[in-house]
Amino acid sequence: MKKLKKLFNYALAITFHFIPRNKHLWLTGKTSEWGYNDFTPPAFFDNSKYFFLYLVNNTDEKVYWVSSSKHEIELLKKYNLPYIKYGTPKYFFTTLRAQFFFHHYGINQINTILQANSTQIDFWHGTPLKKIRYDVVPKSTKKMNFLARFVGVNKTEYLSSTSDYLSKTILAKAFDLPLEQCINFGYPRTDIMKLNRQDTLDFCKKYANELLPYIETCSKFKKIILYMPTWRDDDPDYFSKANIDFQSLNSQLEKLGYAFFLKLHPLTKFTPVDKLSNIFQINNDVDIYPFLTYTDFLITDYSSIYFDYLLLDKEIIFIPYDLENYTKNRELYFSFDEITPGKKYYSFADFINNLNQIEKLDYSADRKKVKELLYTDYNFDACEKTYNYFRRSI
């Protein structure tokens, strides 16, 4: 069956090969699985979402979100956004006609054969702290067959980056791309962070309703702490090993008037914590980016979200309780201490005992140093710069 589908896709690609693609037609979406069992991809999120919304609201381009998820399609309908259902005649025709495709989890999220000879933009999903792509798994040496070469499968791929330094030292090599195909305009998802709280609230009412209850909760507390640990490839049960005494944490939070929001990685099996007065759990599949402007502190371990959070110039706290084991299983690009500009606690007990000191933290100089290394001329304008770059190229 798979071979027949592949031959069918090649037959379509060859049929359309000599017909010019529509330079005003853009597609994105996520139709394949994560590659992990028992996980469903989050709906309508990350860099693709923000570039998609930019195109819809600021240009005259034809743009569609391709989806195989009933839940995601209902969400797009709710927000009155253009979509195409995966597998329909419109999907095949539009995929064969579009000139531009953009993704954030690899260019294979929409059929690579049907995308042949198009322009593919991979926004990826974060500035890498840990090694990625071909620095982790060697690139296949298997040669493309004649049909793939003929129709131009994977012919043009551009990769989003945040700085010249990042492109030169990591990304071009990790993705096996010419340096000129790394575009250093920043990530579309961080553009939302330029908005003030009222504008962010308006955005959420329009495109991120799921965040409204959490935003309303923030108004009741003096300070807002967001904790976002990263995924561990070798240990899906990593969260329980953080040994967080939530009762003790809540007691300290009550005294200080702080709120503590927990947001686990989308691939993490949802593990509900006890409902407590000052601790709130955000669903794994929620798009967290509009919420960041409402926070005062970010806590993480190795999540690349802290690189994005640098743009807010707020304090970052690191709790790498399993640093030795983590780096044993996933090699880092940088020295952990040198690239993590914030206070470090190596256990949650230590963090809880010092919670009343976090308002005195000031790692602004360290944050500035890392930000200057990882961002080149970014002014919350990744969407605009990316769009203008490709419009000028056609």
C-alpha cells in the first residue's frame, strides 16, 4: 500500500512538473505523527502558526493550513482561518501548485514528493542548546531515486536562525545546508512578545482562547513564575524525578503572594499535580508564547525557550537537577554554565528554601552577553523580514 501511494504521488508530481508553481500560494501544517507512541501533535502552534497569521493578516497571499486533525480543523474554523483537510482533492491540487511551504518540525510534515521543486522554509523549533539533527543522527547516505531527482524533491530548503554566529557555528553544519540558506531573521513565534499586555489579551481573544483563564488568574498575584522543564529522550518519566514538594512550594508562594505555573513539554505524558491555591498547571498542548509577557520569572532546566525569553529581559532561573545524567545522554553545543544566564539551583528543595530571595536576583549583564551572541538585528520582526526576503526572491 505504501509503495502504491508513493507511486501515485510521483505520478502527480511528474504530471505537474512542467507547470509553474503559484508564487502567491503558501502552505503549512502538520499531517504526520510525532514519531513517539501515544502522543498527539499539539494543534495550531509554534513558528508556523505565527508566520501563518502574519501572512493572513498582513499580505494578499493565498495561504492555507493543512491538517489531518479534526480537533485542529475545528480550531481553525473557530478562528475563521483558511485550512485544507489532508487527503482531499484540494489538498493534492494545492500542494502541487504552491510555491512556498513553511514548517517548524521538518519539511516532511507535508508530503515531500508533492512539494517537489518548491521553496521550503524550515523555521525549526528553537535555538539549540543540545545537539540536533545530523549532529545527533548521521545523514542517510542513501541516494535519491531517479524520480525524486527528476521532480526536484528537497530541492530548496531554507532554515530559520537568530544570528550569524548560530548559523555559522551550528545550524549550517547540523542541517547540512549552505550557509546562505540560513536566514538570520529570528523566529516568528517571538514576534508576539513585543505586544503589551492589553494587545496580547486582544490577540488571545482572537487566536488563543485557551490562555484566557490563565491570564485572568495572573491578575490575582504579585509575581508570576513559569516553570517549563524540557523533554528527556531517554526518560519519559523525568518529571516525577524532579522531586517537587508541591505542598511546601505552595506554602512559600502563599506567603509571598506569588503564582507558580507549570507547563510541561508537549511530548510529556500529562501528569496532573494536586490543585493548590498558588500552583496552576497549563495543559501540555497550549501555545505558551502569548502568556510569556504576563510572567516575571522563567524556570527551566535545558529548554530552549529560555533563549526566546531573553528577549523580555526578565530573570531566568535554572534547576538542572539531573545535569550529569542529561548531558551524558544528550551532548550540548555550549558549556552549560557559560550559556545559562541566571541563578542555578540543583534541587527543587534548594529553590523552595530560597524563593523569598528571587526578587533580588540580577543577571541582566549575563543575559545581555548571551543575547548579543545569539541575536542579530532582531526587533520582533521575524515574520516581516522573512516574508520580504522571499517576496524579493521571486
